[in-house]
Amino acid sequence: MSYGGYEIDAGENHGVSNRQLALILGISIVGIFIVFAIFIFPIQNLFPESVTDQVTIISKSDGECVVNSQDHPRGISNCNYDIGDKLQITYKYGTAPIETHKKIN
């Protein structure tokens, strides 16, 4: 059979096979995932580091104290400290909860 000056034989396998296409697609998806993991969502952001900070109680209401940490204000529930007390707190950067807190002089 002839088409536009080219001979086409229906029995021959032309182009890329389905298996090769699936392999190319799989490698492309894995490659895109790796690029996103490295450059857009760095792996270390999945496990934030612990930060120890010295803070002062800025307000207290109904047993909950508020301190102003490096990234944002944080609350301590069942707080037995007074306004103006200095504390050492430990938390994971970018998260809300305080892991540990203790009064310092």
C-alpha cells in the first residue's frame, strides 16, 4: 500500500511499542516526583527541627498563657505561671504546640 509516496506495510511494527511508552511514562513520573521533592518541597521540611527559645508570658486567661516565640505566639494550657515570668520553651519550628516549658530566673 502506498500513501503520499511512502509505502506502508501493515505487518511491520512502526514507532514505539506500548511497553516502551509505559516505561517512558513511568520514568517521567518518577523524574517529576524527584524534581518536586528536591526543589519545591525539600525533604527536611517534613521533619522540622526543634527550637529552644527564651520567652516571657505576655498574657494569661482562664489558665492559658500566651508567649511570643520567634515565628508566632504560642499558648500553654493549664499554665501555672504569671504574666512577666520568663520561660524556656522547646517547639518544632512552624508548628503550634510547645513540646516543653520551664521557668527560668
